[in-house]
Amino acid sequence: MKIKSFLSALLSALLLCAPLSAAERVLNDRAEEKTRPPQSLEEVQDMAARDWSRSVEPPVSWLTIEDHVLTVYDMNDVKAYRAVYPQIALVDDDSAPLAKAFIEWNAEIGTGAWHSPIRTYSEEVRRDGYELPFYYSDITPISRWGRIDGQLISFFMEGSSYAGGAHPIPHVDAYTFDRKTGRQIALDEIVTSRALLIAALEAAFQTQYPAAVEQDFPRGVMEALLIQHPEEQGLSSFCWYMAADGSLVIYYPEAVLASYAAGAFTLTIPREDAPHLFTAAYPMD
């Protein structure tokens, strides 16, 4: 019995001294969440001073928004991960269909920030024994508001993720909600066909980015658009929202249609320029 006890104690000591595998290392991270108000419409006019990690306040009084800032610190109290995500609500209303839709949307966006793959990458790198030279981040504020009226609410989110490397990776999203029902509106409810949309985008490129057409699209804009939006994907591959005047806005981040150096492209298609493109749904009053 004494020999067994000695061997058991020796084995326990050896196990305590053995190095932990990457999966077994405990990070002891500490999470902190704060809220902050959006930037005012006046503040965002100064493009040089604008904080692109903050949302923009809505242009109507019956909508409210605040940004949630999630910061994760490691055991040495050094920042390891940061997320910024917006939360939208109707003022003094949490029972209307749109209010309930925003509650669900807020939960989805918040869960995505807390359980972001970027946060997981930060944990995996540190479990492998590496120190982060810069903290990882996943930031997507509401950067532009589009059409907001009795029929729909449309907005655009532009942000970036950083998980190592030379620079952050831009990412964008956009949402359009039916004001009465609260459901999200699909692009096929707004435009009549993919072919007409791509033709309208090519025309918009010619008038809005003539220099880029010559310099950054050696095989033509149409070929780049057809590659980016294959026919089998229908209208699902477009990042879009509706502007305040009813125009359709399509956005392409850096390195999507052309080189990273070419920059991003924002294409605006006014209704009067493409009268056959728009469906009869959600007409302008």
C-alpha cells in the first residue's frame, strides 16, 4: 500500500509538471462591455475627424441606436479582442412587429460579436503560446442611413476585422426592413431582374467611376460584374440598400471587383436612370 501511495503521489507530481497542450491552457480572459452613443449627423460631416468605428445617429426621432463595445483582456490585463456592434430600437415601443424584429436582430448581431471567429482566432493564437503584437478586432457600425419612411427602413454597415497581417480586412453588410411587418426585404422585391441590374451597374460605373473603368478593369467592368455575380446565385450576391431618394445603392469593398489599391466602389442607380429595373413595390410617394 505504501508503494502504491508513493507511486500515485509521484505520478500526480509528474502530471502537474508536464506542459499543458494548447487545448488545455486556460486563458483566464476578462470581458468588459460598455455602451456609447452614436455620432451626430453634424459630427460625421467632418470626414477627417470622423470615428469610423462608431455608428451614425438615425435621421428620425422615432429610432434610437447605441453601440456596444466589447473588450476582452488577457490574464495580464492586456487587450486581446475588441468588438463594436450596434443595437437599434423604436422609441417607446417594444411590441410593434418592427420593434420585435429589431430585438431579434440585436440579439443576432450581439451573439455574433461575442462569439466571433476573430475572438476564437485570438484565443487559439495565445493558446499556442504566441503573444499578440496588436489586439484582434471585429467592428461593424451602422455607417450610413438610407431610406427611412412609412414603408421601409434601410441602412448600411461598414467595418473591418483584424486577425493579424498587414492591415484590417474590410467587411460590409446592409439591411432593409418593412416598416409595417418588420420582415427583411429581399433584393428580388426591389428589382425586376439580375440582367437589368448588372446592365445598370455597368452604366453607373461609366458615369460615376470613368477613371477606374480605364485603369482598373482591363477586360471591362461587365466581365468583372459577371464573375462577381454568377447567374446561379441570382440576386443573393449583392450588398445593397435603398437611399433616401429611392435610388438603389450597391457597394463593393476593396479587392472585390478590382485590386485592393483601386479602393471601394459605391454605385448609385437612380430610379429615373433605370425605370424598368425597379418593381412596383415600395414606390416613392
